[in-house]
Amino acid sequence: MKKAIVFCLLVIVVTFSLGCIAPPPEEGITIRFGYQPSTHQVAFMVAMEEGWWQNDLARLGVVCVTEAEFPSGPPEMQAMLAGDIDVAYVGATPPITAIDKGLKAKIVAGVQINGSHLVVKPELAENFTAEKLRGMKIATFPPGSIQDTILKRWLLENGLDPEKDVDIVAMGPGDAVTAMGAGAVDAAFLPQPYPAIIELEGSGVMVVPSGKMWPNHACCCLLVSEKLLEEHPEIVKQIIKTHINTTLYCRAHPDEAAEVYARKCGWEVSQVEYSLDTWDGTWVYDPYIGLNCTLEYARVLYELGYTERLLTRDDLFNTTLYDEAIAELGL
């Protein structure tokens, strides 16, 4: 787990700490979130920055909310399998392989669709076609991630064998940006804002958005442990409500969302704004938007041999609390 910044609802504030001291379990409930440093998951960051998680969950006995950042979905799911996080903002494919391996968790809401981009070194960009990638080295997220799954499917559709015709290298976003800058890879397929940052730095050109590789594909989702669902359904319902309200806020105030993201992740606001101006993504909260696509991911992952069985809607989704939350919010 790369870092954890802890925000708690305590009477006594420890001013010299980076966060706070979590109380013993019997004194209240701690909710542990996992997320990735992408604009795809900015709703989580805004709710954390504004204190909305803490404020909204306090009445339900939650005294501490923690966050842990992960470079991509597969290691985030390893942490959830280990019991280190309760709630994950994560791509829709890593939960599929993790649930196949025994993770007890369900997708309860959508987070975002589309929003990744293939970026290639400048000399490959003019009149770009997939064939130009033959023999090239491509950086993307690890096997089982959204990016790995979409990229391999797109390559196959364009006559390229992902195992033989290209060299796909698993990297986190920061390493991929560095690799593009150093000329160590020829292309990268990453979630925003990283393709935009590579383009702004002059080491690559964005050529194909993920929405053209797989139109309106599901990307990130909100995943909750079955333990939390079973023991504290009202808390999960409030998490969904807070996510919905924050998503609506981000849609209405993209400049403020960009500022929060830039401040939290260490980029210039202008870089983040450029990313949001050029991406094809949309922040969502409705799990039904990405449901059929996620089931198609499950089929692709099964056919690729990443899962031992073909997972179903019941294996992956629990939409009951979302339906209740929407009704109670009047949406």
C-alpha cells in the first residue's frame, strides 16, 4: 500500500500528525477506501478533500475514514483480497479476476466511462494506424486491468497478436510517463491525465481514445466488500449517495474538480484542465450504464484465460442499495 492519509472524526485533534489516531474498533467504525491517482476517480478525491465522506458517514457511527493510493487496479485488488480496504474506486476488470480468485465484493455503483488514450511517439503519429505498432513496445497497466484488456482486444481487432506482434510492458502511470520521456517505449495506453501530460511534455501524441477502441465502455466502478454490505448496509447506501452527489458536483464544477486533483496528485492545474478538455470520458454513478459491458469484460477475460469461470451479473453486481439511494435522493 503506497500511502495512507487518515482523516478521522475525533474530539481530540493531534496537530503534529499527518492524520489522526484511529480509535479502537469498539469505539466506532473505520471505513478504508482504495483509489488510483487518475481523473477517472476524482469524485473520491473531491469528497475526501471537502470532508464529505466524514460528514456524511458520521451519523452512522463512522469515526474514521482512511485512504490508500494504488498505481493500478490489480494491486488494489490484492489489498482488498488481503482485507486491507473495504471500498475501492477501481476499474471494472480487476474485480472480475479478483472475485474469480475468491474476493467477496460487489460493484454497487458506476464511476466513469471511456477516458483512456493511446499515445505514441511523435514520429508514429502522422497518419497513424494500428499497423504502425507492429514490433513496438507499449506500456500499459498490468494484465487484468481495464487498459490491458481494452488494448489487447483492440489489437486483435486490428490484426495484431498482442503476444507476438507487439511487446506489452506492464507499468504504473508514473513509470509509463517517464518511459515515454526517455524513449524506452514507443507507445502507452493509459487513463487520463497521463496521456495528456505525455503530449504536453512533447514525448508523445494522443492518437486513439479508448471510446473509439470500445465505444462507451465501462471503466471505473465503486466496489464494496460483502462484509461491509452484510454488516452495515446503511453505511454502504450512504457511500453510494455521497458518491452520487459528488459526481454531480464534479460535473457541474469541473474547474474545481481539476484543482482538487492537481493539488492532491502534484500536477499543474493547466495540465489537468487540458486532460479534461481532450479526454472522451464521462463521470457517472449509475451501475447499469456499465453492467453489460462489464459482463462482456468477464467473457473476454475468461477467453483470455485470466479467470477459471465465466462470471455472471450475480457474481459481480449488487444494485439493490443503489436503487434505494436513487429513490431516496429523488433522482
